[in-house]
Amino acid sequence: MHNVMSLKTICLLFVFVTSLSFSQESMHLEEIAPEVEGKQDVKTEIKEYINHHLLDSYDFSLTSYTTDSGEHKYIGFPLPVILWDNGLKVFSSSKFHHGESVAEVDGNHYALHHNKIYKTDAAGTITLDEHHHATNKKPLDFSITKNVFTIFLVGLLMFFMFSGMAKKYKKGNMPKGIGRFLEPIILYIRDDIALPNIGKKHYKRYMPYLLTVFFFVWIINLLGLTPLGVNVTNNIAVTLALALITYVLTTFTANKNYWGHIFWMPGVPVPMKIILAPIELLGTIIKPFSLMIRLYANITAGHIVLMSIIGLMFIFKNWLGSSLSFGLAFALSLLELLVAALQAYIFTMLSALYFGSAVEEHHDDH
Amino acid sequence: MEKLINEFSIGLFFWQLVLFIGLVLLLRKFAWKPILDAVEKRESGIEDALKSAENAKLEMQNLQADNQKLLKEARAEREEMLKEARDMKNKMIEDAKAEASETATKLIEQAQASIQSEKKAAIADLKSQVANLSVEIAEKVVRTELSNKDKQLQLVETMLGEKSLN
């Protein structure tokens, strides 16, 4: 009963926070709306805004507005840029002035072009080829971008949240505080994801990864719905890293039986075995690849649709259409809340499934 | 696809990999292990408590059954003892009766035997007395009677006649 209550409270909280996010984004759009002339321009503006929102950035800006004198003001803080270009170069992203100026470090010049750092001359010239791609040299970029900053923040939050929860167990056997809400989820992952898919013998080895990946993806998906405007899981680099860990874990903990099923499928004629081997081998890569694409695509699609519907408010600009699209956006954001948890669940579930197939014992019945 | 590759950021990938592996390792040590251990400990504790309760219940039942058995046994023993006592009593009475009747018959027999012998003695005594008396009588009679011859002869004759009658 208690858990149900806390779940409800948290859901309500997120709904509240999400609606706040609309209002902030709406404000931003309204600020820039008078600048452009005609509906077509509003559309391009919204499209650009969505594209910009989906991309990473070198500073943590919550929102921006234009002053009466036509000057762009950003609310947020700069983040460190770390480049490897014949030696480590570290400087603050404030040097770019949101892409308006060229940063000069140790005699090298760097400029932002489409949210990427390029090495340029002092004037910041970007040479483009016929496909409108910059031909300038790109230094190796390990900057603490907005997304990197967010994942570190989430990592820190998770560490304090769960180690604090673990400490509470030392005093008594019952969960306390946030543990009352988190323990059923942990138990669910253990009893309904890990145990049935991996089996009693091996599941303990994979529990730390499964629990971490579930909570990490879930929290980061939820953060994507907040007014902070961060979307980490719609970066293919993030989902690739997660899927890669699943792949590596599956491959390196697999037993003889697993490899036997890949390279020499038992119970089928020899020519079939030869045909099946490359297919199965490809399958081991396709499985984590599907994990990567699924998470990336679901979250990206959710963001695009949600923001497009919010953008519709400013295209309609009348009380009926705008309120309709607001209602639609509200309903959709509730759906996105579900998707946030669902995608975390699916990622964990499928990872557990792959681990389970890797450690499955030999059966004689096939 | 081209856009995806274009957007792919090696930096983000690198940081995500580093952070996530670090997070898994840290959380494994400081969070998941203690939490899962505590939960498991609690679950096994509950299981043990349930098991011991079940055991206690079984023991209780056993104890009750034992009590019942003891009671039954005691009752049976009492019954047995009573029965034995009754039997013994009956036997004693029987024995006493038998002994008494035996003694009585013996006594009667003895009495009969002594009566018989007394009778015999008495008869013998009577006979001898009768003989003496008769001899004395005969003597007196003879003295008086034998004063004359005729009377003597007559006497002999009567006496002979009497004798044959005996």
C-alpha cells in the first residue's frame, strides 16, 4: 500500500515537472517568435530548435532569450572543452561565445560549426565541400559536454542514492526512506528479469550490471523529460556504449554450450551447420545492435514528436488549436513517462536474456 | 545513417563507457552487494522463522499425541491392575472355599471314623458286659436251679433253645 502511494506521488511529481518544461520551452519559443516574419519562418525556427535540442552542446544552457537590443542572452554555465590536438588542450567553452567567436588556445584556433569543434585559422574560416561538409581538421574531442556533464551527475546521484540505501540496511533488515520505493524495483529485477532468464546458478554475477543499467537508463530517460532539456539516451554514442557492455559481457562470460550453438549447431545436418554458423555469428552482433537502435530511436522519436506538438501551439496561434495541441502534448508526455520506464525495462530484460543464453547449460532434449 | 555517423561523438562514447563501467563497479561494491545480501538475509530469516514455527507446531502435535498415548497407556494399566486384583480376589475366595470344604470333609471323615470306632468299642464293651452279666445270671440261675435234677435238665433245654434263636 505504501509503495503504491509513493509511486503515485512520484508520478504526479514528474507530471508537474514535465508541464513546467513545456512552459519554459514555450517561453523560449515565444521570445524568438516576433523576430521572424510569417508562418514559414516559425516552422523553420521550430525545426531548428528541435534539431538543436536533440544535439549535444558544449555549455549547459537551460534557456536563451533575446534582449530588446537584439542580443542573444543565455541562461546556464560553460563547461570545459578537452581536445587532443598534438597535446592536451583544456579550455572553457565560454571562449566560443555560443559559436559566435573563435577560441584561441596555445596558438591554435578552434571554431564551432554545426555544434562540432573544427580547427581553423584566426578568422575562423570553415571550408565546405560540395555536400556542405566542413573539410577542416577535427581534433579528438573529449570535452565535458552537456550530456557528459549530465551522465556524471546521474552517476553521482545514483551512487549516493543507492549507497545511502545500502547503509540503511546495516541498522535493520527493513528498507527505510527511499529504499521502500526502490527495493520492490530491485526485487522485481532480480525475481522477474534476472532469475527466470539467467537461472539460479549464474544470475548473481550479472545483477550489478542489470540493476545499474536499468536505473541509469530510467533516470536519464526521465531527466530527458524535465525542463533541464537534456537528452542523453537519444545520442547513439550513449546507447552504443551500453549495448557494447552487454555484448562484451555476453561474449566473455559465455560457456562452451553457447559457442557450440553458434559455430556447430547441434541437431541439424552438416551443410546446414556450415550455413548457420555465419548467420548465428552475425546474430550475436545484431542482438546488441538492436538494443542500441531501440533505445536511441524510441527516445529520439518521443522527443521529436513531443516537441513538434509543442511547436504546433506557436504555429496555430489561436486558442483552439493551441489548447488542443497542449492537451495532446500533455497526454503524450504521460506516454513518454511510460516509455522512459519501458525502454529501461526492455534494455535490462533483453540484456538478461542474452546473458541467459550465454550461460545456458547443455540440454539433451534438442 | 550518414547523419547518425556524423552526429556520433567519440568523446561522449568514451565518457559514457568510462563512467558506466566505473558506476557498475562502484555500485556493486557499495550498493548492490549490501542491498542484495541484506534482502537475501531477510528472506532466509523469514523462511527460517516460518520453518521453525512449522516445526514447533509439529512438535506440539507430537507432544499432544504422546500425552494422549501416555494417558491411554495409564488407563490400560489401571484397567489391567483392577482386573488382576479382581482375579486374585476371586482366586483367593475359590482357594479358601476349596480348602475349607476339603478340611470339612476331612473332619467329617475323621468324625465318622472315630464314631465308627467308638461304636465298635461300645458294642464290644456291651458284648463283654452282656456276657459277664449273662454269666453271672447264669451262675445265680444255675445255683438256684441246679438244686434239683429236673430243673437242671429243663434249663439246659431252654437255654439251648434260646441259643439257636440267637
